[in-house]
Amino acid sequence: MVGTQISNEAFAVYDKGIELGRTATSNKVSITVGQVVSFIFNPDSTRVVAPGNTLNLPYTVTNTGNGADQINFAVTDVAGGFGFTNVQVYPDANGDGLPDANSLPIASS
């Protein structure tokens, strides 16, 4: 987990000639676990919709890193000239691909 400190120190017992049970201890080494940002955005898909119709395009964003992250995204008209209107993102807690009943568009989360 992010911020966790991991320490290690080696200890050895050995014999040297007639000297039995000698000991040696290494230096203590400590590291702190850093943030690793990673996420999966599924699915990568293309859909077609007729003019004037509504398209529900379900996606799941999964945080696969080792700490809390904030993921910002935007919807853009990459092909140009289509003039998307009223693009909104809604929660879909049950994963059925449709906005949850009575839900409001997500402004930020």
C-alpha cells in the first residue's frame, strides 16, 4: 500500500575455524512504497447511432494501481464536424449499460 515502509536487516550465525557461533548483522535498509498509477478503461469500442437518437455507451474504469487516484476524462468530437450535443455521463451502479433510474449526470466524482 502507498506510504507503507518496508525494512529489512540480515542476521547470520557462522563458524570461523575454532570460533563457533559468530554473528554478523547487515545494515538496516528501509524503503517507502510509492504511488503507482494504473487503470483499465473498458471496453474500447465503436458504436453507430442514427441522427436524433440516443446512444448509451457503457464503460468501466477500474483503478489497478496501489492507491487512490483521480481520473479526469472528456468526450470530444475527434473526427470533427459532427457537432455532438448534450453529451452527458451517468452512473450505472448495476452495470446494465443504462443510466441508473433517477440519476443525475456526473459533473465530477
